[in-house]
Amino acid sequence: MKRKNTLILIGLVVLLGLSACGGFAPVDPTATPVPATATLVQPTVILVDGTPQVVVEPINPTPTPDLVNPNPVRVTELEYVQNGSQLQVIAKLFNTLTDAILRDVQVEVLALDANGTRLAQEVRTVRYLFPRETTGLVQDFELLPGLETYTVEVRVKEGLKDRQLRYSQPLVVKNTSWVEAEDGIRLTGWINNSDPYTYTKVELNAIAYSASGKIIGGGRGMIDFVPEKDRTGISVVANIEADQEIALVEIYPWITAQSASLEGGTWWENIEVRQWNFIADDYQHVSGGALLRNLTDRLLTETYYLLTVTDAADKVCLAKDGYIDLIWPEQELVFSPGVLDLPEDCVAQQVDMIIVPGEFGQFQLGYDPLEAGLPVVNETGDSASVNVINNLNAEVSSTVVYLVITDAGGKIVGGGSVQSGNIRANSSLTVQVPIIYLGKIEDLKINASVSIPKDVTVGP
């Protein structure tokens, strides 16, 4: 079963070639679509006074309008924001049909200047647009300096109708909000997965509105795993001007061509989460960690963690995810995501953590050559020094040091982590790890583990 717990903090989505006869049987929601066949346009040659002349086509040919058949996909909102050379186009797409899923909808996004010359172009694929569903699309462009957008277009070019309706939208984002983080405005929420599948590489299109209902910006992100029958926090960096006030946030998840669906099974039990806990201090920092154990005799690669911090109203203040690159066979590992910064206006109330076990894999080393010495807290109490020993007769370009701090009863009351620099062959390196904790340090125990990043360089 999934390794997830909830803890109360202490101290604190068609000229569509969408033809009616084009209804293919649906496949797995993440099956790879057949790519569209390109149509080669031949040059037009006419005779003028007996001399062959090539007819020059316009840069942006106007599509032949269909005045009889309505497009099943309707663009319900379309805005753009340009700030210098940065252009963001935001649109809302609506499936007008009640009896068909629209699949592999090709959407062309164009930016034009006052003369109708194309400044930027991108084709996006909406993998699924369910009956009567609205989805959002956020597209960023970097224009050449000095270019000015006059208008933008969103053209729905092609797609397929699937009338068998064998599946429905499994991913919904709820309780959306926003926070002001160190790297800018972040649009947040909870993504809920109703399917018995864990989805990978889910795209997030986030849109922000003013109180008058005007789109004022947005962002586009990705979450690597959305666990089955569960929910997790999400956070998307948004491009919004400082003088704009956000009144409403909408986030639309897309299952894409890069997505996969993982069936549940015993693989969830490959890692034992023996204990976990997180705390917050008075300086808007949160940290802690988990005691993990690889229950298999195989190397686990890219174990994924999702950490969500919320306030008393269940608003997502912080959504952090990442990887533990390597967990050796039967290894017991202490893990911490490090000391994380909370938004200033967030009073942390609850933490949610999910550990998604990694895959069985191989690595260039057949064993773990690293050892972590006993951590020593410095005089100010905000970091601990750890001596990392490399028992390999080759240089290691980097390591990750994890610290988990426990009280006398073995409960986790703090932690920290840091990535080190290179360690020479058969040598050691003292690493300073930032930490936070609750209690008197003399009454606490610091547990250390050292791990190797998957992209490490070994040698010479």
C-alpha cells in the first residue's frame, strides 16, 4: 500500500478531422497516439504570357471556413500578456459534445503582429477532452527583442471522436489558491486521482483571474507522479505582474503523450516507511524526514516523494517533490528533503507525505562505497558537520547527505539535507548540513545517511 500519512504539526483538457465516422475504440489513457500524417503542399505554377510563374502563398494562409458544421471544440476564453520579449497566451477550450470524448485534439497557437506576420507558433495536443469538459491551455513564447504582439489566434485543427465512453476524467484539482514564494507567485491546489492507476508526467495548466473575471496570467508545470486513489498538493510558478490582484485560480491537469499509467500492486510495498514526521519553526521553515528501508534485494532507483504543507483551511502553502536516486538492496536510509521555506502568510498546520517506490535498476557501482560519520552541531545550532568517507579508489563528483533528528522517544523532530561537492578517492570531506529541530540539542539524536546521485561522475 502507499506510504502516506497525515500529521498535525507540533508548535505550530474540431475542423476536427473529428469525423462522425472516425470513432476509434479507446485505448489505455496513456497509450501512444499515432502521429498525424503531414500533408505536403506543392507550389502553384501558372503561365503568364507563356512564362511559368510560381504563385507565392501568404505566410499565414487563412483556413477555408466551414460555414455549415460547427467545430466540436469551442474556444471560450482567449487572452495574452506580453512583458518585454516574454509572451504568454492563455485559452479555455470546451467540448460541446455530450456523447463523445475528443481525443488527440491538435491546437495551434499563433502570435501575430499588426501586419498579420507570424511572430510565434506552437502546436499542442490535448490528449483527452471529455464530454462537456472545459480545460485550460497556457503557452509561453520568447519573442525576438522589439517584436510586439497585436493579436493571438488559437486554431483547433484536428482530432478524433470517441463515442464509446469507456473512461472519464480521473484527475480533478480542488481547493485552488495562490501563495507568494521566494521564486514568485505560485498557484496551488490539491490534485485528486479517482482511478486505480498512478499517472506519470501529468501536465498542469494554471490560470489566474482578477476580481472582474479577467485572465491576468498563469503558468505551466508538471508533476511526475499522481498516486492512485489519492490526492497530493501541486504548485505552479505563474507569470503575473506585481500590481495584479488574484481573485480566482483554476488549474487543469492534462494526461499527455509522455504520461504512463501504473497499475497498483505489491511494488508499493518495496519500501517500508518505518517512521516520518515534520516540524516548523518560528522563522517559516519546515523540515523533518523519514526512516526508510528497502525491503528487496534489488537496487531501487528514483524513489519519488511528494510533500504537501497546508494551513488550517486546507490551503496548499507548499508542495515539494523530488527523487531519492538510489536506495541500495536492504538498505536502511534516513531521508530528509532539507530545510524548506514557507510563504510568510502561511501558518503551517498539517503535512502530507507520499513515498512512491522507485524501479529496480542498475548502477555503475555494484555496492555503496560511502560512509557518514557522526554529525556534530555547530555553536549556533543551525547546521551540523558530517564527515563523508569515500571508500572507492576513484573520485566521486557529488553526494547527498541526509540528517534526521529524533528525540529520546525516537520521534522525528527535525532534519536537513545538502548536496556536497566531489570527494577524492579513498578520502573524506566534511559537509555542512543546514538543520532545524525542536527541543534541546543535547537531548536529541542526529541520524545521518549519505547517498549517491544517479548522475554522479565516478573517476578517474
